[in-house]
Amino acid sequence: MYSVKRIVLGSAILGLICISLNVNAKEITSSDKRFLKNAAEAGHYEVEGSQLALKKSKDADILKFAKMMTEDHTQAAAKVKDLAAKRGVELPKEPSLIQQAKLKYLETKDGTKFDKSYAAGVGVAAHEQTIKLFEDAAEDATDAEIKKFASDTLPVLKKHLEDAKRIDARVNKDD
């Protein structure tokens, strides 16, 4: 009898602990969770690619763009991390495997070949994909905070794309 009371009491305490742990985590749809994870990967890719540009490029416009990218995407990553933490979502700590392969390839380039690949890949292509991701979330996210974050971040991403296209047009003008 004494052991049955202990089991019941222990189960009740365990249940309360589990409930209290979930009180702070907001419910989240699978599409909102996927957005947070994809946004984190995209941010890692763009920051790592830009850090590489800061090391390898000699082009003033690319260096300025890469610095801005590193700063802006680091700030956005902190917001994504905060949104995910509030919802109990574990985020990837690095770019996707495909993005990692692109970074490895980019790392093999030097001089103007690096600048051309960075401008076209990390600058233009990555931002076109990221803008699509954020437009979809701004339109379809069910979580109001995630929807607002996506919507508020879009103007910055669009400015990045505009700058990237300008740089890409200049460095890839011969291609």
C-alpha cells in the first residue's frame, strides 16, 4: 500500500513537471517549424559565404556587401533562434548539406572567379531563394510572431538582392 502511494505521488509530480516544461513552449505547425529551420540554414549559408568573401575577396563592393550580410544575417539569426526557442524548436547549427557543398566549391575559387561565384551564388541565387521562403511565411505562417518576423525581414532581404544583382552585373559582365 505504501509503495502504491509513492508511485501515484511520483507519477503526479512527474506529470506536473512535464506540464510546466511545456507551458512556455508555444504550439507550432509543421510548416512554421520548417520555415524556422530553413531560415536558420539559409542564414548560416549566407553568413559563412560572406565570411569567406571577407577573407578571399579584394573587391571593395563585395567586401562592403559581405560585411553588411554578416551583420544583418547574424541579427536575423538571433531573432530566428529566439522564435524557435519560445516554441521548443531545435534549429540546425549549420547550412544544409547542399549549401555546405556550395560553400566548399566556393572555397576553391580565388580572385575574380571567387568574386563572380560569390556574387551569383551567395548574393543573387541565395537571396532569391530566401526571399521566396520569407514571402511564403509572411503569407502563410499561422504563428503571428513568425508571420510578422518574415514580413518585417523581407525589405532587408530585397535590398540585399538589389545590391547583389548590381554587384553581380558588374563582376560577371564579361560572362
